[in-house]
Amino acid sequence: MASFVIPNSTFLDMTSHGMTNATSVAEAYGLSGDPVAATATINVALVLERANDPTALLNSDWGTRQQQLEQLNSDGTLWSTYGATTDNYTAVTNALNDMGIPIVGDANGTGGYITSQESRTIWVSLTPENFQTLFSTTPYQTASLEQGGMLYWEGHLSLPEGMNVAGLWLDAPPVWGTEPGTSNLAGEASVSPPEGALSIGNSLSNNPSTQYPNEIAENFYNFPLTGKNVPTATVALVEPGIGGALPPGSDYTLQEGLKSYLESAGIDADGEFYVVAKNGEKYSWGNPDVSNPGERSLDLGVVAAINPYGKVGLYAGSGFAPEGGAYANSYTAYQSSFWDQTNNPAAVSSSFSIVSQSAPNSPFAFAVRELFVDAALRNVSTFIANNDWGSSYSFSNGLANQNANLSSPYAVLVGGTSITTVAAAPHDPTVAHEPSPSQSVYGQAMAGHMSMLWRLIEGGLTQLPSGVSGTDATQTTLLESVWNSYVIGKNNVIGPDGGLEAAAGSDGGVDTTQPTPWYQTAFGLTPTSANPSGGTGRGAPDVAANAGGNMFYLAPGDTMQPGDIWEDLGTSAATPLWASLAAQITTIFGDQDLPSLGYLNDLLYTAAAIAPASFNDITFGNNVTSFYYDNDGQYSSGGWPITLTGFGYSAAPGYDLTTGLGTPNGTLLARALTTIAHEQYTYSSTPDVLDNTESGAWTTPVSESLLVQSMSSKNAAIDVTAGEHSLTFGSGTSSAFAWTSQFAQQSLQADFDPQLVRLFDKQTHGWVGQSSASADGSFAVEINGTSTTTPQGTLTNDFGFVDFVGNDGNTVVRVASAVAVAETVSNANDQQAVVRIRQNGEDSLSITFYKVDDHNGTIGSLRPGEAGYAEAAAGRAYATSVGGTSIAGPGYGNYGQAMLTNVDAGNIIAMHLTNDTSGESFWAFSEANEANASGGHVGHLWNYGLNTWGWEDTYGGGDRDYNDLVVQLDFTSASGHGWLV
């Protein structure tokens, strides 16, 4: 039978792209002697092309995706559209049958394998003879596969003519895949870091703080449903080989072990789980047959403790059956979890890698890439540990590496952090003594240094550290930094259990084999590799959570024996923690009549843009661990001589390549995601604050009055053009601690310390005014005579503001709506809206909300500032749930909350502030306020992001800090069970 060569199908194309300059398997893996013909049977996935490309669907916004997926599922056409074509699937299966090659598995995963037209996958069982028949290539093996041997081939694979197969994957050992062959690709690069801890905030690894996962979720990440008796959505755990297995001869069950663990965590629940292990499961701890029960127990413990009333699935994949070619490669467990149409898990968490690094145009990369596309189309939220070895990813090629096979744009990649509590901080020398006690993070924080406290607040600090003591100090974050526990000795590099191949640091970097995902580009990112060759691509991770260093998880031991509790760590804990949060938010979505989260990456980046307090911004630490083996190297690591090369990444404000967007503030993130989802799912036709044209220009969709506010590190000249209207002004310098959207939104938490609020009072902003705009008019902003960019404009535009950034990055002009649109759940009328208030003005203040007819604040024929407008606004005022229409400020530094009643979908809502001490009142529309020196009117309102504003309460503009009363409107959280109120 005639055959054709499959491009990019060498063994090194499967395992070692970008890892080695070797040209043969023998050279890459140090093999000697003649190759030994294989004797083992191996199962191989043949992956077909899709009938249609789903990229356009998946690159649409979340609401559009959900509506289209619902329609396709309702019509029964989802997989005829995006699965394999019948003709191709039939042709390949017929060809296999003609060759006598056995097909294994079915749509239900019989025998541990998913084989179906919908999944585009056909698993075949290949003896060495069948391997030769199918691929026209001789398979070799280094030793028994059961004893840690490697099956490989030299040269390219071939397939019979007419067999249209796009992807290949081998169910080969070990469970995480064949590690790449490596060689030094860093040239002569070398560094000699100072002796001591490689990164700040990780020096208590030998005596860390310890808490149960539910305590970490509640104390440090503000999860919305933790501690509530709420049945949460199902989380699937990728657990290749191990599944739910216990040591042979165990006299207890997994259920008994889990219940005992939950009791130790203070939880009165049995813990509900199921196991999918259709080809069996096996307890094995150690090489060569690794099924990693410790990993399974950690994953299960994290999810069950955080969501004890939800269901957890354990997916063993193909299991271990060497005689049938099954070796529990994690690919099979991923596929099993994505295609479980009985349990239909909402979220999948994997702490297991596919460490093989496949060439981007290879059939192996295609197989893995499309696997995660299936998950997105199945509406599954996928979370993958970005792993635990710092920038090297433990690959000894001297470079900063990012796992190409697991960098899917349709999965959330999770990095690691280290939490240092107020109680633990004095014991970590990098936090409390370096560079000196008074200049250390701890010393400055305890002394109340504003610049240090400001930075720590961005990272999640909610209490003035000097006022925290006792038990509270063990439950309060002082510092959250990049997880990196490696220590540089005089001649060695030390991890907690060895050298650079020990789990001790958050990976992160750039996968340059694929383009930057659309949502990262929309966020204004161009992730760029630190390697000498540079390059851009998929930035990782997306998010992070505690993974070790100064805070460990109390988790079940590997045996799951009742009473056996371990201290455990890793992105292997951070990842199921994030999946647990996704399950909680999916549950809240269901309570608010929304579909499941599904593929949610763009939601996360949108939340970070419009509601930055959804994430704790990690700005301390690094993950720099690149190295290569070198007999002349200065250092020893795990007994091997190495050279450090210094390629990697450091934490920085905003997104970075160590911790991504940051760690979650779970409740604030849930509020943001529900608001985004409702807007996209129900209110996509509601006018945005601006419209972005195909050429990238901006227009005004409706007649509106727009806030124009500037933040600048130096004086700047601002020119705004809105159709026929123009506005020119000079912006003064903003104070170093002028309130940001993140700080303002953080302050709108009941437990945020009033002392921190008062400490940052009287911090001046640049300037705020208002511009009138006509419908369908052009809109542009210039700063110092030059045009501006809007790096996140397409994400924020739907939510009331767009930021225009000067070419030096030091001046930002926010153009925002002065009103809120009531986007209620399911377009419902007569709803309640939550009002959150933080007061930072010393006078007695009150706020009233009233309905207007348009975005100019018109009531009937009256515009703001015209005679009779105040009376008309009073007649349109919303009543509160306790009666009356005026909501009193809670007092200097304090937090308050109220409920507006009788809010209808689509209502346009404006505000009116009264300073009851001075007797002055102020409007959201400057034309209704007092005149300024230039003949215009004083603006008293500042936009802080998602339906959040700050007021200046003094006639004439006062100190222009716009935080005297910070106000947020929330139209969705009170719906359903009100879990987010």
C-alpha cells in the first residue's frame, strides 16, 4: 500500500522542540549501541481534522459563545459542525479495519479510551508489527516500558495514502509523558546570584504556616461560598493511573479517609466523589510505575475541603494494562474528563503535566491543542498547573521555558505564590530583616510607611498591620510574593527537597510557538520571552494562588488513611483551589439564570480591566531558575553540576509572567464575572460609552455627557474632540497615592480597615471635567499634542469607560459615563440594587439615586442645572429598602451598605450628593454644579471602574481627592439566594 510521510513527525518533534540541538534520538537522550526493536504494545490516538474551524466562535465574547453553543446543542448540530466529518471518520476506520489494526474504546470511554466521531479521535492498539504496518517505521524501546523504558523511532512516520489524519498521540509511560532531551541552548550565559534566598517571602519552607484549604480560601482569598452549605458544581480531577486507588490490603475506604480529613478541617460532611477508571486504577508510589497517590490526595483534599457539599470526580484515564498497551498517559485522563457526558463536570483541574514539548506544526501538537478546544466546546472550565520549577520548568537547556503542550489559550494556567501572614513575617529574614529591620517590608509596614502599605494593599492587605494581633495575625496577609523557595549557597542551589528539579517555584513565561491569545492582546499585553532570541506568544500563567513557601496546605496523606494529615504544596494545590472557585462561581451563575462558566479566560482578563480589585496584584519576587548541566559549572544542584544562566521573570505591577493577573479576591471576582456575563448575555445591544470602529477610531453611540478625568505624573495638556464639541484643559500632577480603581474597589469591602482608608485621605487627582457628545460623533483624545492609545478599551468600553494613554505611559485620561444602566438578572423589573459606600470625607454626607431619561441626565425636558431640575430629580428618586430616598454616609473611614428598590431593567440611574455639614449639594453632571475660575463648572464625580464612583464633597473642588464618598451600584448580587451581597 502506498504511503506518505507525515511532516514534523520525528520522535524529537513529539518530545523535544526548543529543548535540544541534537538531531537524533540517540544523541538527544544519550543512547549508545544499536537500537533495540520494540516488543511492547502501545495505544495511539489518531486525531482527525474538524468539519469546521471553531476559532471565530471561541474568539467571540463569552455571552456570544454561550448563545451560539446553546443554539448548536439545541439543534443537535454542535458536533456535526465541529467534530470530524462522517466521510473522513468512516474512511479512516475502514482503512484500519482493512489493515487488521484493532480500534479500542468508544464514545463512552470503554477500556479507558474515548473513540468517536464527535471527539475526532480513533484509538488503535499497536503491536510492534502493527506499528510498522501503520507508520512504515520500526519502533524501538530502551527497556521494558513497565520498568521505565522509552518507546521511540528514528526519522519520520508515514501513513497509508488516503488516510487523512492530522494528529497523533501515544499512551506511553510515564503518566506525565516522555521528558524532552535537552542540551545547552544558552551559549556562554552564566550568572552568580548573591548567596541566600533567591526571592523574597519564601524563607519559612522548613517551618511554614499551615492551614486547611478551606481556611486559605476563606481567610486569604475571600471565596464567596466557602463555609456555606451550598451544593456546588462538579469538579473533575485529572488523576492518571491512580484514580481512587488505595494501598493494597487497606482496611478502610476512600470515603472513610475523606470524611476523616473533612472532620479534621472542621467540616461536617462526608464528601461526595466518584471515580472514572474504566480500565482499572493502581496505587503506586515511586518509579518506574508512577501513579502519584500523593498528588491525587492533595487535589481531592483541596476541592473537597473548599466545596464539601459539591461533587468531585477522579479520572484515571486509560489505567495500567501493559499487555493491552495502556500506560495511563495523562492525555487519556484529560480526554476522559472532557468527554464525560454522564457526570458533565463544570470544571476540570489538572496538576499533571504533559511534559513532552511538541513542535508547533507537528501532529502531536495538533492532538493536544485540539483536545483543549474540545473542552471549550463542551463548556468546561479547564485549569492547569503551570508547574513548580521556576522559569526553567526543570528543563536543563539554559533557557526560560514554558510548556508548549499545556499552554492552551482555552485553559486557565495557574502559577504559585507564597503567603506571609502578619504573624509569620517577623520570622522570615527576607521580609523582616533585609536590607535592614527598619527598611524591610515588615519594618516599613509596621511603621506605617505609606509607600510600602500602598504596595501591600495592591497585593491584598486589608488591615493596618500594626493593629493586628493574636489569631487575627495568623489569618491576615502581610505579603504575598512569587513562590520561589530556592536558596543559593556558596557552591550549590538548594530546593526544599533537593536542587532545581525539586518543586519550589512558580513557573511562568512565554510560549512562542503560538500567537498571543486575543484576550491578552485586548488587555494590552505583548508577552515577550526573556531568552536571547526573544519572541512573543502566549503569556503564562493567567492567574496564581498560594503554592508553598511560607504557607503550606494541610492535606490528606498519599494513602488517604484516616488521621494521616500532611503539609503539602505546589501549583498542584493552587490549581484545584482555582477550580473550586470556578465551581462556586458556576453555581452562582446558575442561581442567577446564567449558563456555566465554561471557557472563561476572556472573562478573567475583562474582570481585571474593569474591576481590578478582583485580583491581588503580586509585585514582589521572581521565578528565575534557568540552568544547564555543566561539568565545569560553579554550582551543584541535586548532586549534578550546573551553570545558572539568569533567564526568567520578576513580578511587576499588573499582569506579569510569574503570577499572571494575580491571586483571587473570590467574592469581588464573582461579582465582576456575573456583571460581565449578564451584560454580554442579555444586554449586548445596550449602548456602550464609546464605539470602536473597524479602523480602531472611537465614536459616541448616543448623545451623552462624559466624565473626562486625568491622572498624570507631571503637568499635561489634554485636548478632547467629541464631534463638534471640544474640551481643552491642563492636568496637574496627581498625588503619589491618588486613589486608583483597585484601591477604591478594595475599600468597598466591609472588613477593609477604616484606618487604611483614612491614612490615604486628601490624595489629589489631576483634573476632572465633562464633555458633551452627540450621537454618532467622532471622539479622540490628545495628550501634549500627540495621539493616544486605548490598550484595554475594547474590554472596558461595554462597562462605562475607556482609558486613553499618552505615548510616555505617564498620563491617562479616562472617559466615562456619569450614569449607571440597570442591567438586572434576566432583564427583570422591580428588582433590588445593592449600594456599597465607603466614606473618606470628614463631613456628614448623604447620597440619593434617581432615574433619568438619557445619558445626559435629562428628566423630561429638563437638563441638569436648569430651573426645576432638583425637584424633578427628587420626584424620580429611588426608595431604599428601609424607607426614604436618602442614604446617609457611614462616617469618616467607614463602610456602609443599602438597597435600592423598584429598579427596572434598563433604567438609567444618576446620583446626587449632599454635604449635610456645609449644606452644599453636588450633581454627577458638572453643568448643575458651581462655576469654576475659567467660566466652566466644577466636576465633583470620578469614575473608578465597574459602576463605581468617588465624590468630592467640598464647594469649589476642595482637595480633589474624589474619595469623600465612594459609591458602587450592583444590579445582580441581590438576585437568587443573594450569595454575593
